[in-house]
Amino acid sequence: MIRRRMGALHVGEPRVSFQQQVGKNGGGHGAVVEEIHGLIRVYKDGHVERLPAIPDVPCTWGSTAAGSGVLARDVAVDRATGVWARLYAPAAAAGKVPVVVYFHGGGFSVGSAAWSCYHEFVAQLPARAGCAVMSVDYRLAPENRLPAAFDDGLTALRWLRQQAGRNNAAASDEVSWWRGRCRFDRVFLMGDSAGAAIAFHVAARAGQGQLGALAPLSVKGAVLIQPFFGGEARTASEKSMPQPAGSALSLSTSDSYWRMALPAGAGRDHPWCNPLARGAPRLEALALPAVLVCISEADILRDRNLELCRALRKAGKSVEQATYGGVGHAFQVLHNCHLSQPRTQEMLAHIRAFVSARSS
């Protein structure tokens, strides 16, 4: 596998087998069996190419440059799997702040915590939502199909629990600058699109005791931004929501992502895709924290997201929802609409209120 350069980033294992664009014959890898234009190609022999549609940036880039008020550094989480994280914290917090564990989107198949769009968005959270952030770079499908991303989410929580246990230690290490700013008894799971699905499943699995006792961690909430779920039956917004050319998520793109992410041969009502399917764990039985669901009005996932909110409420869970008018999927990171900036600020305000209400 060819090593991918990510600016100043040298953490974790490379996941990209591709440096320059090649023809559709894949250099002898056979026919293309799955493709999302501009992002990923999968060949018959299993070879995967991820195209550099969005640049990776170092942790010192943009809004985390010197003097910005936000500190950021990269850290290895699990060298065996190559999972790493980008840590963010306010440079001059008055006291310790809640911790957000963030999972990026990309249909489980593309994306990175180092992508410029994610770095820009997540770097706003320390100032706009008053928190420290652990932005997790997890393994991708189809090389690592689900539940690999969910497993990596639990690994991230396990790493965070280890940091919480060391919080009062006098020894200084590469994480002590961040650890000393964190309230580990105020942890929030957060993600967008596929990352929101990871946050949901990690919350459910942690609540079922798959990590054992979380103490001294305490997960107070989950923020699900345009959560990427599916199902065999199409919703009305999936079938009829008009999408402009270049939309972040069309129905065909969604289908491709699920074919790459789910276990081979699994249907769209697999519990990892559809948490409301008949074979999925009953929501009533899941020990979920309070949830905020952020929904985009022009997103094909709109109706599925609304259905999730209704099901969670019916199951007796604490649910808040916020709908952002006139914008589509991933508007907050892609800024592909004239309303993206004001709606992003609305979203950040909702996130801040949600985190603040559960951190007092």
C-alpha cells in the first residue's frame, strides 16, 4: 500500500492505496465494480482507489494556526489498526470543558479527520460550543466493512477512558496539554452522516456494557447530524427529494456506500443500516443518552431522520431535533449553498445549547 501524505500528519496507518489518478482499467485490477464519481473506485480484484477530492491538512492549518485561540494536535489511538485522532481544545478556557468525540462522514468509505472541510468545522466547536474535541479517524470500507467503524468508535472511548484515569497524574506526555482541559464526566458523542451512525451505535454498545464500566467517563449526550441510515423500503424523501448536480448524497450514491460498507450479501434492513428494522435491538432496551438530531430540509435522509426521532420518543428516550431550512446533506462541511454559513451558525448554536444544558 502506498503511504498517503497528509501535510505534517504522520500519525496512524495509511488507508489509501492511490497517489495519482489512473484509468478505469485500474492498471490491471479488472473492471470497476463500484464507483462514486470523484471519490472512490473499487475494482473487481478488490483494489481500492480514493481520489483526492478534498485535501488533507495538518493540525496547524487555518483556524488552528498560531494565535487562533484553538489548539490542535494529532495522536495515535490504536497503532494496531491505524486509528488516530485530532485533538482540539480552547487555548484559554476559564476552566475544564466538556469533551466531544467526533466521527466524520463519508458513507463509511471515504473521508478523514484531516480533510480540510472537517478540520474547519470541528475547529469551530471549542469556541462555538465550549468544548474540547477528539476527532476520530477510523478504518474505512470496503477494506474494513462494518462493524469495523463501530469497533473503532469503542476503541476511541476506551482510549478516552484511559486518559481520564490519568487526568490527575503529574507526569507530562503528548496528551497532557489536552487532558488537563477536559471534563471527562461530561462526554458527548457526535458525528455527521455515517459519523452520526457511528455515534449512535457506539452509544448503544457502550450502554449495553461492551466497554464495561465507563467510569470515570460519563456520556451525557449524542449529537447526530444528518444520520446516515437506510432500509429496504424507500422513504418519500429518498424517492422524490430533488437533488442538484453534485449533491453530497443522492439515492444512487447512498446505495453505493451501503454496498461497500455492509457485510457482503447483507440487506438494507441489517441492524447496522436500519436501527428500526424488525431484527434490530429494540430501542426501548437500549441505554441511550439524551440525543439531538440535526436534520437538513433538502436532504434525501430527511424523512428517515424524522422517523428515527419519532421512534426514539416512542421508546421513551430524550430527543431534541432541529431542522435547517433550504440546505441539503453535509451543508455544514461542504458550504455548497448560499444558506450554508448562516445555517451552520444555527447548528453550532443548537449544539452549544444541548451540550451546555447537560453539562451544568
